[in-house]
Amino acid sequence: MIVDRLQAVRDRITTACAASGRDPAGVRLLAVSKTFGPDAVMAAIAGGQRAFGENYIQEGVEKILTVRESLAGLSASISSHASPFEWHCIGPIQSNKTRLVAAHFDWVQSVDRLKIAQRLNEQRPAHLPPLQICLQVNIDGGPTKAGVAPDEAPALAAEVAQLPRLQLRGLMSIPEPAPDFVATCAVHQRARDLFDHINAAGVLPQPMDTLSIGMTADLEAAIHAGSTMVRVGTAIFGKR
Ligand SMILES: *Cc1c(COP(=O)(O)O)cnc(C)c1O
């Protein structure tokens, strides 16, 4: 079931890439497992999925630990420390949760202010590689208000890029649903333009490589606009 739906999502990505003249290898799939249990994650792992996204910190950390234990029981190689599994924090982060996030996640895509980035930088354990970071941008001024304003994003990117225990990888956004494909492409294009603008501004030691846009409902439009990572929950795990 989950394996079949995972394959269907991969097929959607391949088709969307073909329609935009893009190489499917340039679009990663993040499986958003929020609200689903470790069993659902294990089923996706059996289907070859390796990168998972979680919104709620406590729930995410418990799942990470449970899945790691299950994998350890399966095979020594798959549970080795250099495992290719990746956990992405994609939900809002309060200051009092940064320590948990820094200790357990590999990526954080929802950084929208310097204070949170600084705490993650200070709290990232020394034995782990730098935390991979995307800035969440409020690209359409949506009512959730999460995300840095687009005109403040270049300065925040420059500051985050200086923090030694973080590695700035890109931008993430969650625009409000638009009425049709063309309008959805247009809003995603704004994220793409901002991404290109920051990379071209010469304020980063190295260019960002990750544009995290597109979910179950709009991944085709996001890929058209240049997404390098789609975050898909419903189409893989079912309705929440
Ligand atoms: C829940 C969520 C997703 C996945 O949404 P679906 O519509 O279920 O694919 C992607 N990104 C973020 C930040 C989310 O919170």
C-alpha cells in the first residue's frame, strides 16, 4: 500500500520533470510522516525511501528513536552510524525545543529567524555533522505568518551562513493554495526568483542548492518552477 503510493509519487515526479525538461535526479522526495506511526515509516523504508519530514518536535524525536531501534534489530549495516537516513524538521520551532532538534534531526527547513539559528548552532552536538538548514520564507504573505519576509531573507541567509555548526542549504516555502496551475506556478516562481537572487548576490560563501517547494497538491507546479525537493505526506501515507 504505502510502497505502491510511494511509487505513484515517484512517477508523478518523473512525469513532471519530463514535462519541464528536467532531470528527475534533480528532485528529491521528502516523505512527510507527521501524525503517522513508526510502522508507516518502516513501510516506506521497505519501499526504498530514506528521507522523512516531521512537523511536531516531540512526536518526531520519539519516532526517530523508535525507527532507529527497529532498524538496529534488522541489520547491522542499515543501522550503522553512517546510515543514509535523513530526518528533516519542517515544523515551527519554539526556543525551548531547539536542543531536541539539534540533537536528533539532520535537517531543519523551518528556520525563520536568527535567534533560532543561533541556538541550533550552539546546541548542535560536536560528534554530529553540521545541521543542514533551509530558511522558511513567507513567499505570499500567507496568514500563517510563519517564515521570514522575502525582503529580509537575503540578510538572514548571510548571517546563518556564518554559523559554523550549521550549513545553509536553501529555502523552503508553503504558499497558500492558488486557484489553478498557472497561478500555483507563479507563486512558486517567486520562491525560485528569491533563491536565484540570493545566490547571485554574492553574500554566501557557497551557493544554496536546495529549493524545497511542492507538496501533494502542487508538486507538478513546484517542479515546473524549479523545485529540488518536494515534501509529500498525504499522497504517500494517506489522509491525516
Ligand atoms: C504537512 C506538510 C507537508 C506535506 O503536506 P501534504 O499535503 O500532506 O503532502 C509538507 N510540508 C510541510 C511543511 C508540512 O507541514
